Amino acid sequence: MSTFGSPLGDTPVIFDLDGTLVDSEPNYYEASRALLAEHGVEYTWADNEAYVGIGTQETLATWKDRYGIDVPVAELLAELDRRYLALARADTHVFPEMRKLVEQLHGAGVPMAVASGSSRAAIDAILSGTGLDAQLTTVISADEVAHGKPAPDVFLAAAALLGADPADCVVLEDAAPGATAAHAAGMRCIAIPYVAAHADAPAFASAGLLLRGGQSEFTAQAALDYLSGLGDLSDASRPAAPAPSS
């Protein structure tokens, strides 16, 4: 039963992980920079911003082609994960208002899942290391579906794990590819752009709630107010969800 006097408990919430729940991008950047340096590639933070929100597998495949790296994607993924996990286990920052939101939704009995482009090992390490695994027990990695974001597969898989209709779900996302994936899945989206310059991306225009200032503007209460307000919407207004891409 929701404690908020609304049908909040009937609105499944799906969280992106990196850049949404936790500020993992600095660790991913450092791991990526070191990996690419081994292959003679100079990689800057500005370069990294172009890949925010894109699945790790897709990113590595792009690097392999773009930089002419003669190593299988699977080997690159294993090495990137090794580097990233060493950094992530030492220090990963949970956005305080996100932790507050997760705790309040958990207390209200709201179904929740994490759907991320990171590897399952990275997701599990972050959730356990930050204590978020106590509330977020349903997890899906883009490695476990046919296509990563911006395809809708990972969000549709999360809804299936929750036993939820995709049209009933709300996604929290920080990146344009994730917002695109949410829309393609027929889900509403709360958008919290990690990169401020991306706030005008067309993908964010379809968000039900866009917090242009990113985490500096986001509050748990703003998200709760939005979720509570969905109870006033008719079933006819809900978007139709497509099948997973093949």
C-alpha cells in the first residue's frame, strides 16, 4: 500500500544506473582513458561525453572500428570491466536525492528495477558497494538482451521481470539514448541530463518530466509528485509498447 495517498504503488519504476543513480562516469572515463592509452589513443573527457548513455558493448565495438583496435570486443570488455571495477569498488558516489527516492519508493512497496548498459558484474558491484542492492533487487544488463540502448530491449526486459505492463512503467534516465529507449518501449520518462549541454537533445523532448539542471535540480519529491500525478491519467492516454527489437 502506498504511503503517499496515491496509486504510486501501482507505478513500476525503472532506474538507469550510471549517471542516474550513481555518478560513475568519472570512473568509467578513467578506465576508458587508460584502456585506450594502451592502444595509442588519446581520449578526453569531451570524447567521453559522446558515449554517455550508450551500452558498453556498443561503445567498445565503436572504438574498435574507429581507432582500429585489433582486439576482440569480449577481451576489451573484460579489461575495461577490470579497470572500472577497481575504481568503482574504491569510490562510487550515490546521488543523495536518488538514494532518498529509492528508499521512499521501497518503503511504499513500489516495484523497482535497474536497467543498465553496463555489464552485470559492474552493476552488481555498484549496487552491493553502495548498499542499493538492499532495495533494488531486480536487475537487467544490456549484455543480457539482443540490443542495448537506444533500443528498448533492456527496459522491456525489466518490465517483464517485474511482471508489469510497459505502459505502466516510468524510467529515470540521464542520457538521450536512454530516453529514446524508454520512449521506444512505450514508457514514460523522468529525464535528468548528466551532460547539461544535452538537455536540448530531441530525445528529451518526449520526457514526461525534464529536469534541465540535472542532478542539481532533481529532488526525490519532484519525482514522487510526478509519479503520484500519473494516477490522474486515463488508460487511453498511456503509450503503446512495441515488441523488443530483433
